[in-house]
Amino acid sequence: MTVNPRVNPKKLRPYDEPPKRRRTLIPDGPDTAAGGFFIVAALWLALATALGALAIGLRVITFEIKAPIGIFDLAFELNERRVEYAFVNATVYGWLSNVGFAAIAFITPRLTGHRLAMEKMLLLALLAWNGALALGMVLLYFLDLNPHSALTAFPWFVDGGLATGALIVAGSFVLTAASSLRTGYVSLWFIGVAILSLLGLMSLNAGLGIFEQFLNLDELPTALASAFFEVALPAMWLLGMAFAILYYVVPRTANQPLASGAAALLAWLTWLVFAPASALAALVDPSVPFIVTTLGGTATILLVVPALLTVGNLAATMSGRWTLLFGIGVAAFAAVSLVFLMGTSLLEAIGALRAVDARVSGTDWEDGLFIWTMYGTFTLAAFALAEHAMPRILRRAWGGGLLSGAQLWLAFGGATIGGLALMGGGLAQAALIAGGATPDALSAELLIYRAIAFAGFGLVALSGIAMLVNMFLMYTTAEPAQYVAPVGSASAPAAASH
Amino acid sequence: MTIHTPIETRGSGIPAWVIGLTVFVLLVGGVYLASNLAGENPAFAIPGASAPAPEGSGGADPAVGEQLIGSVTPACTACHGADLSGGGNFPSLHGVNDGPVSENLQQLATDHPDDWIHLWIDGTTPETEGIDRGGMPAFGEQLSPDQIDSIVAYLKSL
């Protein structure tokens, strides 16, 4: 505040004093929750990519640590499997899920015109989700691991904390958007199904954990439920949110209407049918009818439909604004995400064929596809939203700088190289196993693929650091800016629109 | 105040390319579904846990054993070769009726002449405690006794 030296502040009357800024203990301004989720997500991204690089590194140079801590016979154990589980959980529950929540908190008010319901409660959701996750991540190194899958490895009380966080976000979304859903934009439909699926799956997982803990359930049903969960969660929650984000940011950044509402609705409908059905393919056991797993495989193949419709529709939406793709900004992030979406959909479809699945199942191929899906498709979509949303949340004039370019190219290059190296290694692994190669020979042959994957994933880790620095500099050095609503969506400049 | 900025849509009809693409991929899926209607799923692999016995494996069945040899994790063929004739440090599994070829198993075979193969594959019982397994997993953690008997029956038939 500038003080006029000729005015004695002590002689000012109360109404002459500038109004004091009142701060509440719990911040409740618009977009507070979205900003919080974005910042936490960026921290998880940095951790997840570091764990990913370590997990791949441990395949190149194997070592294990086991150190008793002297309490309750507990021991700290660090080995390849535990680091891999931590990497998968930090990626799915830490980085991508927090971005999903941020997307809900950012997009929903703007598409419905209503302030987010229970926005303060969303901060509680942030605490519940991330507190439970942090606890679960620590316990991964001390407790016996659930052997079925990485995403169901946490104890039931951690899953309960995650389900609580999902419940609050789902409640907030439903209360905000319920009245607008029928006429709402397609992103709201994707978000609605995605968040309710997350809530349902997390509750199921926590419930199963409780039953397993206290009722000694049979091993096989629990294992099959875990296998179903591991496919359903990314297909319903993460893929749904990726669609929601891409359908939101592309028309916004192109400043043009969506090319086809009917094609978007068809994409939503086909995703709604095929995504949950695709998880049936994981129920591979003689106790499950063959036709059920075949239906799951067919649904996985048919998930190409919503991907194709989305890519085509959003490409048509960009029509006439192609120059945006050659800059460093939201459009470039979204375009790369769409390319990965198409690639991973086709690879998933090929991998769902029984003949292919029998060869590549359990090999490095699956890890390569995981990296393409999570760090190609979903991460680039998340970067697109962050690039669009963070300047609006922080009210700063920012975007498209050197650090955004670093994020784009490092994530693109790293995910491509890392994923391709592991998928190539997986194919080699399948051929070697079929030829009866010994474990030692397998490790020796796969070394080069894994070393390349390690280097590639290191680039993804650098993109995570670039995102953190980008957000920090945006907050600390960028000029304040006001983002106002456009009078007409097609005439207002993109930088000034919501 | 929250600013309401809806996203407009340009067209309301379904473009021809959308119909064409959707029908084409649905046809591909239909062909795949029609050509995979019959068959049986393999056993679900539960790492570190006892797998349920496959149907029809109530006793020692060499056919079940042959199937299990390729489906356990890691598969027996991964170390002992596709035809189980061995390679490198891994011995041949042909001729197990004549006793073990590995030095470390001689004492086990002497003490348990009838079931040394079962005990060795299981690897979780006190009888095999202290014997250097040379990298071989203890399959008792993922196979039932009947399943191990089926594998033994198959190996003896080689």
C-alpha cells in the first residue's frame, strides 16, 4: 500500500481506512478445491515418476533390502515388486485421480453456471484421499502385499479412506450438476459416470477388504474381483475423465463449437457400455463361462469406437485452427493425448485377442502399454487441462512458455520411448519363453530393452519436475490477470475466456 | 459469482463418417465374438497362494499334469526346456523313475523313495528344508497336493 507522507494515518477516521482482508481458516474462494487438487497432483506426479524410474531400474540392476524395525515383527522391505506396486498406486491414485478431482472441481461450475456445492468439504476429500493414500504407500513397504493386483494391495482401512474421499467429490458433483445434467454438455456426462464408477469400485474394494479380513473369503473370488477391479478402474474412472477433459479443453482452446454433439453422445454411450464390459476379460478361470471372457475381449476391441469418434470429432472441432497445434499450449497437449488415445486403444484391442493375450500376458508388454496409457494418453490430457486451468485458478497471465514446452516434449518422448522399449521387450520375452529360455537368459536378453525404458522413463520424470517448477513460477512471478466471460464464445479471444 | 460459459455444438445430426466407422468396428467385434464362442478358460494364476484344482483333477491325472507344467508360474518349461530335456544348470526331467540326477536330491530320494519328486516340487515341507533349490520355486505355494501328484504322474510317463 502506498502511504501519502502528508497524511497522518493516526488521524484517519475508521471509514477512511482501507477494508481489511478477512481470511478464513479454511479457504472457500471459487476454485480453491481445484487448485488444491492440482498442486497435490503435481507432487504425486514427481513421486510417481521417480518410483517408475526406480521400478524399471530394479529390473536392470536387481537388489533387495530387508531391515527389521523391531516393532510387531515388522520389517522394511524394498524390492522390485513393492516399488512397482508403489509406482502404479502413486500414478493411478496419486497423480491421475487428483487431476480427475481437480477437473471435476474446475469444469463443473463452468458448464453448469452454479458454484460447486460443498466446496469446503472438497478440501476434506483432498485430505481423506491423500492422507489415506500416503499411509497406504508407506504400508506397502512393511505389510504383506495383497498378491492379486497393485491397485487392490492396500489394507481395507486405506481403501475406506479413499472411498470416503471419492464419496465427498461424487456428492459435490451430483449436488452441483444434477439439475443441469439432462441438458448438460457431454463432459458432464462423462464426469458423472466416471466419478460414480470410482465411488462404486472403491467401496467394493474396501468392502471386499473388510470381508477378507474378518470372514476369510475364498481366495479365488477375491482374486477374480481384484483382476476385474484392476481393469475396470482405469477404463471407467481414468478413461472417462480423459474424455471429459478432452471434450472440454479442445473447443475452449480452439474457441469454436464442438463439431458434432451426436457423435460425442455416441462416444459416451459406447464407452458407457464397453468400458465396464471390457473388465470381464480379466475373469480368466475355468469357473467363469468362456463366453463371459470372450464378451470382455470383444468389449475391449470395441472400445476403439469411442476413441475413434472422439479423435474424429475433436479434429473436426479444430478445423481452421490448425496453427494452434504447432505452438506450445493446450491444443498441442490435447493433440498428443489424442494420438496416444488412438494408439493405446488399438494396442489394447490387439492385446485382447486370445492368441496375442496368451503370448504377452505377464510380460513387459503389459508394463509398456501401462506407460503409454497412463503417461501418454492420460498425463497429456491432464497437462492440457492444467495448462488451461491453472492460470485461471491462480488468476495469472501465464502459459505456453519454455517449461510448458519441456513438459510436452519430455512427456511425449519419454512415454513413447519407455512404452515402446517395454512393449518390444515383452514381445521378445514371449518368444524366449515359448522357446524355453531360462530365467537367467531371459534377464540377459531383456536387459537392453529395460535399460532403454529406464532412460525413456527418466524423461517422463523430468516432465513431472518441469510441471512443478512451471506451477511455482506461475504463482510467484506471473502478472495478475482477470479472466472474464466471453460475450460470444466464438468472438472472444481464447486467453480471456473461461 | 460463477460465470456460465456453455460449449456450443455445431451440428445436431450424426455425420456419415461416424456411422461408417461405428458400423465397421462393430462388425469386427462381431466377427471376433462369433469365432470365440466355445472353449475353456485356463486356471487363474494366484501368486503365492493355493490355486484350486482344475476340473477332473481329483487324483493324479497325467493329462492335468501336462497342462499344469505349462501354466504354473514360472512354467516348468521355462527352465527345463520346451520338451523338459533340460539345459544349462537345469536337469532333464525325463527318466525321473530312475531317481534324481542332481547331487543335492540323492539323500531326499533315499529317505523318501516313493514321494521324493512330490516333496521336491512342493518345496514347502520340512523334508526339503535346507536343501539348495538352485533357483527352483517351491510350487507348494501355488499348487494343491493333487495337482502336484498330477505333475508327478505326467513326469513319470515321459
